[in-house]
Amino acid sequence: MLRLRNIDAFYGKIQALHDVSMDVEHGEIITLIGANGAGKTTTLMCICGIVPPQSGEIYFMEKSIRNMNPHEIVSLGICQVPEGRRIFPFLTVTENLDMGAFLRSDTAEIKKDMDYIYSLFPILAERRHQSGGTLSGGEQQMLAISRAIMSRPRMLLMDEPSLGLAPLFVKQIFHIIRQINEENQTPIFLVEQNANMALKVAHRGYVMENGRIRLADTAANLLENEEIKKAYLGL
């Protein structure tokens, strides 16, 4: 569904990505792991059109999206859950979810999806009239993921969903990531520093260092790779 081919990206004169090529197939979870500053978030920004690649190509459903504006890319069905959650703090939980469906007009289906969200995250149902900014960090992450689901994405991009969360919430979030993928066959591109959890939930993985793809393999093989164990798993 998604193909990156030989992507170079810059911030001013500083090159952030070097000849990056990746694929995401329908129905799979792909994870991109690496240290801080490796270029993981920049990769997502290129896909979303926020950081235009200087060279290379990006295809979604065989269509080039490299020169599209971010709102045009969203309209194709690519939705990102950004790092740091970035919910609307002064809107209620329900209003945040409504914002996720702003491109949709199928009222009955929107209601059905909201009921689905509340079944996934019962705590959000309890807090549906509460302002987003008053939720805990873990609850805000649940809301950010739910807002993205409300757009009925054809592909979901997630940037550091476990960042700053307590271990119990981290476990919940990764359980939900797998559930969304299995129930809806939604392909997920997961950028994550928690390499152990990410590789356990993913089908395949890429390892990025200094803006370059260093390794690519099945998630199971990367979990058993001695170099990966030492560098990213603390083993």
C-alpha cells in the first residue's frame, strides 16, 4: 500500500534522511525503530507531506503523493497519531472524536464508530463530557488514537505512542494497536523507541541509524538479532 523509494530529506542544509526505501503492505504492522534523532519522525513527516523530500518517491495505493499537500494526503486515507498526543485540550472527549471525523458526512456510521471507540476504551466513554486537557497522559493517548480511528483511515501512522506513559498504559496501548490491526486489517506504520514492545506487536521491522535504514527483517528475527538485543533491547 505504501512505498518509499530512495528518499532524501533535509532541514535547511542538514540532511536528515539518506536514500530511505521502505514498504508497508495491506493488513500488516510495520515498525521503525532507532535512537533519538535517527530520522524516524522525519520519515513520517515526509509521508504526511509536512517535510517534502528533496529526492525520491512516495507511493500510496500506486499513486505518487510526494508533491501533495498534507490535507490532500489525509483525504486519501493516511492518518497520523502524532508524537505528544496533541489532542484539543479545551474540547470534550466527544468533541475531539468528532474532529477526527471532520471529512466524513455519514452520520449513522460516525455514530457506529464512536460506539466502537467507547467499546475499545471504556474509560473514554466514562469521560466523554470531560475536557481532553484534564485527562491523564495515558487517557490522552487513547483519545489521540481514537480520534485517528474516527477518520476510518486506510493506513494509520503512529509516532511514539508509548512515550511518557506508565507501564500499565503502555501495555494497553500496544494491545489496542494489535486489536485495531486484526479487527479491521488496518495497516499500521509504527515509529517507536520501545523496541521490545514494538517488535513484539509488528510483523516486520526496520532499524534506522543516522537517517539511513540499517536493517530490515521480520520482527521475530530482529528480536533474536544479537546486535539489536544489545543496542535497543538492553539485553
